[in-house]
Amino acid sequence: MRRFVPQGKSDVKRNRRYDLRCDRYQCTGVSALITHNPEAATAKVVRLLLEQEFVPLYDADIIAEYEDVLHRVKFPILKETADALISFIVDNGIEASRVNFDGPMPDEDDRVFYEVSLSQEDSFLVTGNLKHYPTSPHVITPADFIRRK
């Protein structure tokens, strides 16, 4: 079984960790929960998460961001569903420490996600907003994540 930072399938991939990113504008989890297309990459990532195919990384700031975004009135997500997803991440994920990144960030609000993703050597940061992060081979889109599975 892979560890859960949201993560993988082969024996090598089973050890990969993924930071399911969420920012004040969009959360991969929000996209997956409100999509009408169950075949969307974001929906597939959340399904893989719930099937424990990868291990999510998180810290207290990321969980606070998930709680804020997933409970926003503008998103048609039941409180119970949001709470269950957050609890699942905490119960099955890895609480990680941030690794200081001194470089510039296109969006400073996203620094926490990038720094947590740096805490594990074999991790990926899965995001729909590549432009918010430094160019890096470990920052990938949900579609890229699915292709790697």
C-alpha cells in the first residue's frame, strides 16, 4: 500500500508522497467534489486518495487552509463531506515539517504547500495551478499524476 501524501502503484511508486495542494482560489479536492465529470483528473486523484493509493503530506497550516476552502458557502459541499475528507487526510497522511525555500514564489500564499512538498525526497506537489510555484519536476498537474500511476 502506498503512503498517503496524496500517492502510488508499483513498488517504487508506493513510497512516493504527494502534497494535495489547495490555495485560497482552488483546491484540487474542491474541484473533485464539485465536478460533474467523474472522469476528471481531479476526481480521479481524490478517488485514489480515498483508495489509499498514495499518501498525502500535510501540516497544520495546510489543514487550516483545507478547512477554510472546503467550508466556503460558494462551494456546494456538505459540511460532513468536507470534514470527512479532512479527517481522512489527517488519519491517513503524514504530518510533515516545512523545508525553508528561500527562492521567490509567484504566489506567497502557496509557499506552505511547496515547502511541505520539499520535506520528503520522493514527493510530488499535485496542483492545477503550476504558475503559482517555481518550475520543478516535482510540481505536477492532476493529469500528470494520473499518467504516472
